[in-house]
Amino acid sequence: MKEKIFLISKKLQQKFPKFGINKIRELTRLIFEISKKDSIEYQKVIDGIIDKDYEKIKEVLLKQRYPKTYHKTKKENFYLPDFDIGENDKADLSTKKFNPKNIYYTADVINSALYNRIKNLFPKANFCEIESLKKFLKEHKFSTEKYNKRYENLFLVNEKYDFFKRCPCTKGVNCCNYSILNIGFGCLYECSYCFLQGYQNVAGIILPCNLSEFLTRDKIKPVDNKMFFLPRVGSGEFTDSLIFDDVTHFSDDIVKFFKKNKDMSFEFKTKSVNIDNLLKIGGSENIVVSWSVNAKQMIEENEHCTPRLEDRLKAAQKCIKAGYSVGFHFDPVILYDGWHEGYKETIDMIFDFIDAKYIKWISIGSLRMAASLKKVIEVRFPDNKIMDEEFLLSHDGKLRYEEGERVSIYRYLVDLIKQKDKDVVTYLCMERQKISN
Ligand code: SF4
Ligand code: SF4
């Protein structure tokens, strides 16, 4: 990839010696993306340029790169950043069993149950006391290459402030009043679209050792939203809710607390099938185990190292039997050739496996991302196809599909779900009010 970009840029400089660095950069980006998306030689795209005027060349290339949206989009909404490629940036897609080599901890955790369990589980790991995570991060430069090996490092800390908070959502959208219980940071799965890879500055997994201190009525105060059966709080924002549960046993304390507090609901949001603890403890209606689901082809191509759709649905069946409610998240919905059939198949499967009366909600969100994530995805997943689609800069600085496409995704999925069961609660995540209507 690095070499290809270098060659495109060099050829453009030879063909247009008077163009400055920014113009060459933008044209390089466009030619690289056209060549990748349409599977044609970049030289062919360069040879096809007959104009000499930069603006005209850019217009022709933009039309080629964005054939569906060019005519409906303002120029400033096309995002054409520079490339940012280091050595060894490609993600490691092998399935990993969590077995950290280095365990960093702060002195205040050593009497915690989690620290002692980890000591027993990973006796061969190198245990190293640190003054604070903040100081450690200052002294250890983060890089994508190190992020690719994050499974080697575990940080055990006491969380002081950020256990419970309102979901940050994004400006100008229909907020669903979700609240988050922060049970860790980092994940071992490798979803090509994962926002953590562009957000996280820690090359490791962080687990808090003092969760139980925060499971009290005065600290857990979710906000009501009439759409849902109870005020909602959930984990799974900065990590998968259950991926580490066999190590942390966090579900023990959480389930115990919410079984006693049935005027609010708790959601474990996951792609995993790590449900043994949940099954052992047994659930109640206000505890919702929810799965992020996708079209099978998208799971195969983008949700690397995660369980198959069938396995997620079988885990949901077991959780229902153990007394839990369930939920599903079509998030992110990804456009690809055949998306209509792909997502229909997943909806059919959900309602074949699960009795709708146990489903507390199904959310839908189309693929979106902070603009800066685009460069991270392309270096970590150079063979990805998701970025070949037409993403445009939105009102909040995020890249999204064009509005009309998003509306057609939502209408299609909501209609299919309502045909299965008209009473299932559906909602859109991070969408503007007018689209949500
Ligand atoms: S709509 Fe999505 S992002 Fe916004 S508050 Fe709800 S869950 Fe959070
Ligand atoms: S499961 Fe969620 S947190 Fe984990 S890699 Fe995938 S998107 Fe990221």
C-alpha cells in the first residue's frame, strides 16, 4: 500500500510538475481509492486524465469516486485526507486466547478480588507495579503497531470517576438517554470498523478492580425514556460487555445489584458467547443480554475473531432460559452488494431462534465513524471493502452514508422487524430527529 501510494504520487508529480503538495495529495487519494474500489490499475486512472486544470481534474475524479452522491453533495463534504502509514500497522487477525504477558497494576488494587484472581489465572505473567496509568502512558509512546499487540498487556487500576455516566452520544441527534457503566477498556476482537482503534491511546486492556464500590443506588442513576420499559444503563461502550467475564466475573456483582433494583434495567452488550457466569447466577427480566448482529457476510468479512451469528443466537436462547431478557443491535449496518438479502436473512434468523416476547429492543445504526478513523481502518485492514462505499462528512464531523441511503436502510430494516412482530421496540442510534421520524 505504501509503495502504491508513493508511485501514484510520483507519477502525478511527473505529469503535473506545477501542482503543489496539497493538490498532489488530494489527487493521489482519489486515484488510490478509485483504483481500489473499481479494481483497476492506478496507471489507467492517471492515463485517463486529459485535463490540465486542477479543479477540472478533481471534479472528474470525484465523480468517478462518488458516482451515487457526487451530484447531491457539497465539495467540502468529501473527505480526502493524507495517508498515514507506519511499519507493521496491519491488524493481527488470528484468534487469541486472553493470556497477557505483562500485567501492570497500581498499588491500591492488590487487595482486590480481581487482582488476586488474575494472579492465580496468569502465574507466568510479568507483574509490574506502576505509579499511575496516566504516568505510564506519558512515558510509553502509543503506536498502531503496539495497539496490534494490545492483548499482551493488562492494566489493573481503581477507577475513580468514570464508572457511571450518560452516553456521550453526538450533537444534533435523537438521544435515547442511555447511561453507561464503565467495566473496562479495550477488546480482543478485531472488527474492522471498531471505533476503539482510533480512540484508544492504550496498547493494552484496562480492567477496573473496584467495580463493587460503585454499584450503589446513589451512584447508579439512569434517566427515563418512555420508549423503553425501564430507565436503561449498560456496559459495552469501551469494551465488549462479556468478552472478559470468565476472568473478571463482573457479571456476579452486576446481576446481584440489578436483581435487587428492578426499577431500572441493565444491558450486557456483546458479540461473545461468554455467558457461563450469567447462566450460573440466573437472570431477571430487567437484565438484558444483547447481541450486536450483522449480515453473515459482514460478520465474516469485518468482525474478525468473533463468534458466528448462529452461536450468538444460541447463546441468546440459553440466556432467556436462565431468566434474562434479550436485545439486538444492528449496528453498524454496512452497505454492500446484496445487503437487502443479507440483513433480511439475519432478521429471519433472530425471529426463528427467539420468541419476540423476550426481546426488549432492537437498535439500528448505519456505519459511521469519526473522520480520523478512516486512516486507521485503511492501514489496519488494507483489504477492507467497507471504505470503498461513499462516506460523506456530516454535521458532527463524522463520516456517514448519504442521508437518503440511511433512510432507506432504516425503513427497510424496521419494516422487516415490524412484519415479524409489530410490538418490538426499535430505535435508531445516533441519528437526527428528522431521520428518526
Ligand atoms: S442514541 Fe446511541 S449514542 Fe445516543 S445516547 Fe442512545 S445509545 Fe448512546
Ligand atoms: S466487539 Fe466491539 S469493541 Fe470489540 S472490536 Fe468489535 S466493535 Fe470493537
